Amino acid sequence: MQRHVRKAAVAIAALFLTACGSTPAPSASASPTAGITALAGHIVFTRAGGSYGDETVFVAKADGTDEHQLSELGGSCCPWATRDGSRIVLGASGPGGRATAVVESLDGSHRVVLPLPKGTLNLAAGPLSPDGKLVALEGFDDANPSNAGVYLARASDGAGRRRVTREHFIPGDFSPDGRQLLLFAGPNGEPPPPGSLWLVNVDGSGLHQLTPPLTNVQCCFNFRWSPDGTKILFASPGGKLWTIAPDGTNLTQVFKDPGGRYAITPTWSPDGSMIMFALDPTSNPFAHPVNGLYVILADGRDLTQVIGGNDFKREPVWVSG
């Protein structure tokens, strides 16, 4: 979702003061229908359209069962999590409708709304470091564009904030060793597709473009480092799934739907053996057509539906917990 769309989505609910962990999902979930049958752990993902607004966050077992609502209807977006699921991050609305983030447990408890500095800077939700101690935040400021950049803060309370880049990027993922950040950029610092992936060290040094100049990356989320650190996963605007090595080599197409649908927002399983993503009937990742969440083996085989239903799903995060 683009940053202005994201800001509007999180402004609907004011700081999520009540947890929704016990609310059942109103639409049907389905266990895998063919191929892959053993899916361990949990997934955090979003539904959109109708009463779900631009996005509502849900949690379920990785096989699509035992699903329930995690955020208020239409009141959150952009989930992230540690690989063990001990902490998750969601988009939230701060003072004046500015974008901030909520850090909480997978069951919605131990919720902390990260504070914003005085002024007009938005610090939208981004990924957690592997140890869960830091959160990367997307800084954007329409009133003072020079404040834009990626920021790091302590996940427990938002303290110790420091700026990593002075250009606007959307943070995509931490490397498994916690030393680098994967970033998304669109033309002129804006995030509509086509876009590109970049890498930067967490101290702000070494910023460089990862994807080749003619490789377009689908806006705006779910750019994921494999658990073993050897591959980075992303979708292209044409709905194909790709991996690339962290040194920029070995760009490889992993998946193209034989039925002509468009893969969006992919994520790895906690052990890196599988990939989960949404399959859409259109190429617009910001529309809300009826779609489903699917899983494949990491080499692209055995396409299997995990969650169907008559609504729109995206942005799965797969955790071992």
C-alpha cells in the first residue's frame, strides 16, 4: 500500500485501545486442498474490502484454521513479526492522525503504542530485528520532507530513536544476522511501482541498490530475507515471484501462476522451505478483488490454497510460534 493510503488506513481507529483477539473471522477458512499438507506455526495477515475497510489484521494457524481477528475493523495494516512470533508490529494512528506503530504479542496482549516526536513526522510500522529488540520505521513528513527516511527505535517503548537513511524508503526486512536492512524505493522517493530494492547497514553506511536497473519490484510490502540469509524474495508488478542473492546475483523466477493470476505480498515459512502469498485476479495490488492465500514449496512446486473465502487477503507473515 502506498504511504498515503497506509496513513489513511491507520487513522480510522484511535490507537486500538481494545483487543479483538477473541473475535472469530466472519468468512470461511480452508485447510490446504492439494499438494502440501503439513503447515506448522501461525500466520498474521490482513483482509480488506467491505466491513474490513482498507485492512483488518487477523491471525490463524498456518494451515488456515483457528482464525480470529486481531485488530479493529478497518483499523490497522502492515503486520510484521519476529520469526518465532513472540512479538508483532501493526500500523496504528497517533496524535493528529499521524502514522505510528503498535508492538504486541501474537494474542494481542502486552500492547505498546510507540510514541511520536513533536511535529509532523510519521513513523509507520516496519520490521522487527531478529532478536525483537529493534523496530525499523518508515519516516515520512509532508510538511517537512527533509525528515523522511528510515528510523530505528527500541521495540519495547520506542526510545533510542535514530535515523538510518535521509531518503524516503519503505523498510522491508532485517537480514537474519540483524546487520542490514532491506528497503523498497519507487521513482523520486515515492513508492508506486515500478520500484527497486536496496540494502543498507543498520548504522546507515553502505546504502546501495540491490535489484538490477531493469528489474521492477511490486509496491509496497513483503520483501523478505530467507531464514538462512541466502535469498531475498519479492514480487514483480506482473505478478511473478522472484528471489535474488544479497550480493545482487542469481536473480531467479520462482513462480508464475499457470492460471494467469497475480502473486502479491509473498513471505517465507519459518524454516525457508515454503513460500506463502496471495493470488489476485488483477494486477493492481491496491484493489480488493476476491482472492486467496496460497503456499508453494520454495522451488515453486505444489501450489496449494490455504485460505479462500469471498474477500481480499494480503500481507501474510508466517511465524513458528
